[in-house]
Amino acid sequence: MIIPFFLPQQGCPGRCIYCNQAGLTGRQGLPGQVEIDQTVKSYLEHVRADVRSTGQHEIAFFGGSFTSLPVPVQTELLTAAKRWCQRGVVRGIRVSTRPDGIDPAVISRLQRYGVCTVELGAQTMNPAVLRVINRGHPVQATVRAVKLLRGAGFKTGVHLMTGLPGEDEAGCLWSLQEIIWLRPDFLRIHPTLVLKNSELAEKWRTGEYQPWEWGRTLRLLTKMAAWCAKARIPVVRWGLMPGELCREACLAGPFSWSLGEWVRRSLGLAYALFLVAAVRHNGRGTGPWELIVPRRDLSLITGANRWLLHHLNAASPVPVLTWRVDPGGKIRVRRPYWPFYGDWQLGGARGTLTQVTQQEFIAFF
């Protein structure tokens, strides 16, 4: 479990054109020792006793650029968090920061206080786009930071954004591939939203920036999800954190309460179409067919007013009229980098027509 503390804009040397962290979090300033203690206690009181005792929790300082804060401020926050690590109920500390906020001295300090995870806000690997969004650091800073952190044994995450000004699908995929080559432990991928009181909001009002539409965003994220799965790198969050504050702060752009579920559903549609193509290629049936999926993937089929089935039948030359749970499928924990809980099948009147593993399907992207 992550126990989050938000430090909006804190430590940032400038302000990126898309940013309004105070509007997203409803916070300003820094938490003190009392607030940290009260918040940790509150979180721990609301988890089961068996989970609470495992110590598999992290105190996280999100937002802003933690390692660019004044060193005494960093020390104060880390000291407050480390007390909980020393009690054995919290495993470690997680911080988010800028790529140019990492150097050997910073790494030494983070290790000393029990930080185990560092998340880097790379956003893009396109130098021109970095300049447009006022990011203030070069691409090389991201490369160097990831190598330093991984070399020091930190669990390392990278944040990427899509739909930034001046960037298209090819640029987003190029950035993703550059990050994949660095082998981070996980990713967060966020479509660009136009937030109130941001510089991007003014550019949107004047027509200088046009946010991406939902369909365009979902198609790109579907391909990015497949690339990440192929590379065995999990995406732990698609989109900004859901909540009323996020929705209220968003003026335009591809906002969704459940973006991660939509990405999996869209990839599921591609999987189902792949199965249809395999059956037709082998000449094994004329339909109608049924989709056979693991029980824990069923919401991808039945959710959103059966969006997947509607689009599947619109694109498939043979109707896929029904679905059912795989009776032989085992209840399993989904590997974090795989989009599905198991392999999908296509069945007909004579039983299973084809089964393509998700690993085989992903390999075609």
C-alpha cells in the first residue's frame, strides 16, 4: 500500500506549461511531522491486521521535485518518514523528482534515509518538446538519472505523457522506446489534459493548442500498452489520479475515470480480432462464434455497455454473438506487465476453434 503525501510545485525550478498540481491535489505547502504521523496511522488503521503487520507499505512524497527541495527540508521529511520504517510497519520511502535532480550526493542521501523507490518525471524524450513545455532539462538528464538510480539499487519508475504540444503518435512511441531501452522497473503514462490556471489552458483558449480526442488517445495507449507488455515493463498507472478534484481541474482533453481499464479493453478488442483472423486463416469455422475468457477478464467484455463486443462484431466478418468464462481457467494473479489474467480463446459449435496465448498475441505488435 502507498501512503501518499503531495508536495505540489515544491522544489520545481519552474512551471511546466501543462501543470497545476495545486488544483489537482487541493493542497499547498509541505506536511509536517504531526501530519505525517496522523496520516500514516489513519491509513494503517483502515487495512486488515494481517496486511498491516507485513510492513509492505511505502510512504510516498509525490508531486513537485523532492530532491530539488532545500536539503534541510528533504532531511526533515525523510526523518519523519524513516521513523515509521524503523518501527517495521512501513517497508520504505518513495519520492518523485526531476531527472536533473539526481546525482551521486542525492543518491547517497536517499539511501541513508531508507528511500527504496524513485519516480522520474521524464514526460518525453524529444528535446524540442521538452523546450516547448518549459521542462528545463535535457534528454540526457533522464538517461543519466535512470542509470544512476538503477546502478544504486533503487526501484526506478519513469513518467511519460502523450499529446504534448508539438508531439504526434510517432514521437510518443519513439519516447517510449527510448525509455524501454533504459529498463526502468515501471512506468506511469498520462495523456495531456488542459488544466485550469495552467499556461496550456491559455494556449487552448487562443487555439494555439488542440488537445487530443479520446479515440486518438486510446489507439495510441493501446499500442503503448502492447509495447510495454512485450518489454515486460508494467505500467502502474494510466492517466492522472482519479477524483473530483482532477475532473474539476480539467478543462479539455481525454479524461477518463478508468483509463487503465479502457486501455486493457481496447487491447482486448485487438486480441479478439487476432483470434478471429487466426480462425479464418485456418478455415476452421464459419460462425457464429463465442469468446472464451478467464473470469477476471470478463469485465472487459461486459463492461461499458459491451463496447468490446459491439466493436468486435462491427469489424469481424463473422458474428461473435456470445461469451463465456473459460471453465478450465485457473483463478490467478495477473502478472503486472501482462494486460490479461489468462489466455483467450474463440469457440464454436464444435468446441474451441483456436487459442492464442497473450504472449503470442503481444509479440505481433
